[in-house]
Amino acid sequence: MPFTALHPDLGRLDSTLPDLGRGMTWGQVHKVRPRVPLVCPECAWGVHPKVSGSGVRFFCHDPNRPPSCELSNESWEHHMLKLETAGAIRAAGWFAALEAPAEDGSWRADVMASSPDGAVRMAWESQLSPITLEDIETRTSRYAEEDIRVCWVYPGVRPPRWISAVPAIRVRPPQGREASWGGWATGSPGSGTGPAGGSCMRSRWTGSCAGRWALEGQLVPAKVLPRYRRVYRVVDGEQRRFTRDRWWTSQRSVADQAKHKVMRQRQEAARAEREARQQEQEEAAARRWKELAEQERVRRAAEDERRRLGQEKNHRVLMEQPKARWAEQDARLERERVERDARLAQEQAEKEERKHQELETARAWWGRLSSKQRTELLSAVAEYAWRTSSLRLEIPEELKVWPQYACGIPLFARDRRRTLYGIALPCPVLAASCPGLAGELILARSAPEERELARILPENRIVHLNLPEHEQLTMV
């Protein structure tokens, strides 16, 4: 809910000013057709003029506004506090611009107060949400870098930690519809002095003496001497203790405090000088004692060194024999490791050679059959299984031999358990190294192949299918 909007031709409009700051009336933008194309100065989203039930004029974002717009996310209390602050500034005879941004867009003041001659600028920031001390000091320093004075306004009941760390004024919101805002200058909440050093009592915020003095420079924020930082005040009828680091006071009080600080520094310097002389005497005695202690330490260190050298010599003698045994043991273990690695390498080479020979043997065994004979064999096995056992077999689409079955083709039944039915044409040369074949059904093409396999495998487990010997010894 911003109080300002950007006009496409006239620039920034301020809804809190009678002429909107551009010589226009509210009726020229409020509920007119065609609608004036106004945008938010923060997010550049479209806005339209509205009037609240209490008569407050403002600009409202059009639907689907960006959720990150800071002006739209500010609470109603924040907007009302900005409005009251601007009213107090204008009542003091100063100019007040709401939601005034920096030229480079690096900051945006809630209310920027300007003196009648334009020589002095003072940013007034309404701070309702929690903020860290580091953040608020950074933002205050940013204004100071551009020669802009700043004052933070806080409306809460309990003062935050930062209230005495930066120039700030605490105000009390009205408790009823007809009540007025209460406010006072604060360094420690509820405390403050006017230009003449008297007490600044609570007054209507829109005409607060504290706000006027702050604008005119009669009140300035100043650091509080450490011994005066703890104060006791009655706030809302309750006695409280506060620690203040900064307060609003007059230039005269600042000068008096500086004089008092110089006096205290002279007293502290005199006391420090006395303490320095006493410390010097104590340090001289301590140095003498330290010298004696150092001499004793050197003597004991020399004695300990002689003892250590003797022990190291004895230790070296005792360690020579175990080191020789350890070296001999390491050499023996290294020899065993080399022999073991050589043996494993030899076994691996022999294993790979056997595997290669088995592969060549299987290739030569199956190379005696043509593609037609292989297909004929698998078809004959399937027909034999159905004829003798009423089993349907899974016939592989491609020839795939299994080394664990002597490079024969395992055939499985088409059941849930996928039972192994038999091995088609295992290689006789490899059958001896596959003891598991002895218990399986072996299927051969012809009687000669059966005789070859019977030399190695049980004869009663071999079945030949009596296939013709045509096309034998023909390579594919």
C-alpha cells in the first residue's frame, strides 16, 4: 500500500499532499476513465488510487502484483506511522517526501525531510519489524555517507536493543480513535533533554517538541559516557532499568560531556601513572626472580640433557638386534610375496591357456556341423522330448554353448521351474572336466557321436537321434 506512484508524464505523485506534489487534484486520478496509467515506484507494477474507510488516500497494487514488492508488503501500522511522521515534519515547517528513493536506487527512505532552504536533509525511518543491530547501523552509516541525517521511529511498548545504538525516537500509538500519538526523544527509553537541558515531556506526536528539535538540530544524538549508561525510568507505570549507549541532547550538553570526559581522562591518566610506577617496581622484582629461575632451569636442563644422551645411547644398543631380525623377516616375507605372485601369475596363465584350448576344441567340435544340421538337431531334440516325455522345450533362437556343460547346449522345459531337460551334443574332449554331465541326459545326433561321448560319460544317459550324416565336415 504505497502512498506514492509514478505518473507517465508528471513523475512521482504523493497522495498525502493536497496537490499530489504535481499541481493535480485527487479527482484527476481517482476513479477517472480512462484510467491514468500509474505504476508502483518500487516494483513498477500497475497501481490505482484508493481511499480507506477512515479517509486515508493511498495507491493500491493491481492484481497479481510481485510478492517481493517491499512497499506492498509493509503493514498498515507501518504506513500509518509514515503518514504521522510526515505530518509532524510538515507541521514543523519542513518539507516531507514519502517513500523517497536514492538516485541510484540503493536505498529508499520512509520519509525524507528537507529544510525550507533545501540545505539539510534528514531521513525518518519507521521500524516496526525486528532488525539486527548490525543491519540498522549499516543503514544509518549509508545515510551518513551521503550527508543525510537520520532518525529511526519505533512505536513498540518494549524498546528494542538498537534503540540506544542509533539516532531514534520512540512513539506511543494512540489507544483510541480520538487519542493522539505520544512521543519523546530517547536514548534510554522515556528519557531526554530539551535544548536548555530541561525534561522533554510527552506531547502530541504531530507537534512533538522532540521531533522539531531533532529537525532543527537543537537535539543531536550523542554517545553516553560509560558511567552514565545505566538509568532507571518509569515506563507505562512500571519501574525499569535500561542501558543506553546514545541519547538525544543539546550541543551544550555534548560540549559539557566532552569537558567532563577530558577531566576524567586526566584523572585516569594520573591514576594510570601511579599504577605504572608501582607496576614497574613489581616488574623489576619479577625480572630478578625470573633471572634466578632461568639460571636454575638452565642448570637442570643441562643435567637432563646429559642423562637423555646416555639413555639414547643405551637404547640404540638394545634396538640394533631387533632391527636386524626385523630386516631379515621383511626380506623373507618379500621373497615369499614375489614367489606367491609368480605362482599366481603362472596359474592364471595356465587357466587362460586351458580356457583358450577349450574354446578352440568347442569351435572345432561344433564346426563339423552346418547351420542346417544344428537346426535339425534342435528340432529333433524338441520332437524327442515331446514324444517320450510329453514336454515342450525352450529352443534357443541362436546357438549358445555353455562351458559348464562341456560347451553343449542346455535345453530347458517350458514350465514354471524351467527344469533342465538335457544337454545337446557336449564336446567329448571337454566332458571329462565337467563331472556334472554324468547325471544329465545327453543328446547326440548319431551313433558315431554316441560312441565318442560314451568313452567319457555313462552310456545309459546318452540318446542318439539317428540323424543322417549329410553335410558333415562342412563349415558354416
